[in-house]
Amino acid sequence: MSEKDITVPEADRALRSKKEEELDQFQRRALEYTGKFSKVDAESAEKLVERITQETGISRKEAIMIVNIMPKRAEELAALFSSSSKRLVSKADAEKVIKVIRESSKP
């Protein structure tokens, strides 16, 4: 079995693809969580991760974290990385990410 980092909305889609009676108690709790905290649908989340990684120097893993949180301001984005031992996101990249998120939120 292989592992792949996925967004909360993608986890929600994967869990919903199973019949409820096939889910164990942990999967049911995870489904409840993903349903409550998914901020976009799975397809939109995948596209956001792709755009963020392509348009900035941000890794896929970091982009997934960003899409799970969906920060509205650059300061919120910077806070996600403030305790990280890795480099901080540059101001230019932070502004690009926020722009991408805002564009995806428009109807």
C-alpha cells in the first residue's frame, strides 16, 4: 500500500465513497471531521494545491496544509509557518497564495 498526502476535502471524498456500514468507528469519526472542516470540494482542493505549488516555491505538503486552513490574509499564512524549522514563506509567495485562494472563492 502506498501513502500520499491529501487535503481534508480529498479525505472526505474518499471516506464518502464507501458505504457507511463499511466504515469502522475511526473512519466514521474522520468522516464527521472532514465533513465539518472541509472548506472547498475535493476537486477545488486538488486544483488549489496544484496552482499553489506551480506558482510559488511552496512544496506539495505545505500547499496541502494551506488548502486545509484556507487563510484569508498573508499574516494568517505566515503564522502557519512561524513554528516551522523550514524557511518562512516569502511575502511575494504569501501574497500569491492569498490571491489564488481568493480567486477560488469567487462564485
